[in-house]
Amino acid sequence: MVLPEIVGINLADGLKRVAGNRQLYRDLLGEFAVKQGNAAAEISIALESGNLSLAERIAHTVKGVAGNLGIAETQRVAEKLVMAIRENEKVSAAQVQFASVMDAQVSAIEKALLDSASPRPEKMPTSPFNAEVAAVAIARLRILLEAGDGDADELFLSLQDAVEGTVEKTHLEGLSASISDFDFDAALVKLDEIANRCTTKWG
């Protein structure tokens, strides 16, 4: 699995957070570029319309995802923008810096992944389903969701790795979207659905 060095990203730190799963980490970097690529524009629109809470939430999401993936500089400027919006101080300057860093980072990710892409064979299970690992991941994530803890997005990565190949990708994407939107009630419902789908594997 080719995992290129990318400016602005601490690959070692990012890989630790996905238990060394290089393919998963590569996929998550690609998802970051796609899902967060328009964050700066979305924040700008939210600020122009006076929706400070939405602007702050978008920046907070970028901060969390970037932190989980070891994208340190992006995490730093996103956190700076969150604080600027929250305190309503120097928002414009923080917004400009955020947009500049995000644009450069997303471009670097897209170029690096494209340049290092290779035909992928049919995906084979990397390891058998481990019921105990999956159960622990589900239980830990449920605790954070019930508490409304923003760190739930980090534990989601552990769950995703634990149930990969057992739970459909669409269900995992739905759960991830609810967590990113801070809709913890919906996330709990989706987590229960995933737990039920794993039940037959636990028998």
C-alpha cells in the first residue's frame, strides 16, 4: 500500500489513530479532501448570513477531523477560527488564514493521492471479524454519544475498522455524517442499527 508523504500531515500520528491500517488512512485522507474541501466557502456563506453557530460548527468539524488524521496545521488554524468566531474577534483574519491553509492542504492531498494511485485488486478481508473488539468499540462510542461528547468522531474510526466487511459502508457513512453534524440522537439510532447487524456475528 503506497502512502505518500504529504506536506502538512504527520503520517505517523495519523496512522496511530487507525491502528496502522494504511488503506483506511489513505481512504480517510481522500474523504477529508472531498467532505471538507468546501468548508472555507461554507463558513464564508454562514458568516455573511449572520449564522455564527453554523460557521463555528463547520470549523469545529474540520478541527476534529484534521486532528484525528494528523493534519496538524489545518487543525491549528481551524481551532483559531473557532475561537475567533466564538469570541467575535478578528474573525476576518482567521477566516482568510483558514481558507488559505485549507486550499493548500486539500490540493496537496488530492495531488499526492492521485500521483500515488495504483489499480486496486478485489478487496480481501484483512482479518476475521473480532466480536470482542467490535463490541468494545460500539460500547465506548455509545457512551460518548449519550454524553454529547465531541470526541465521538475519533472513536468512530475505531468502530469503522472493527466492523469493516461486516457492516455496509452506507450505514457507517450515515453514522459518521450524524456525528459530524453533532446530531448525537440520530447517531445513537444508527449505532444501534450497526450493533444489531453485528449480532449474528457475535453468536
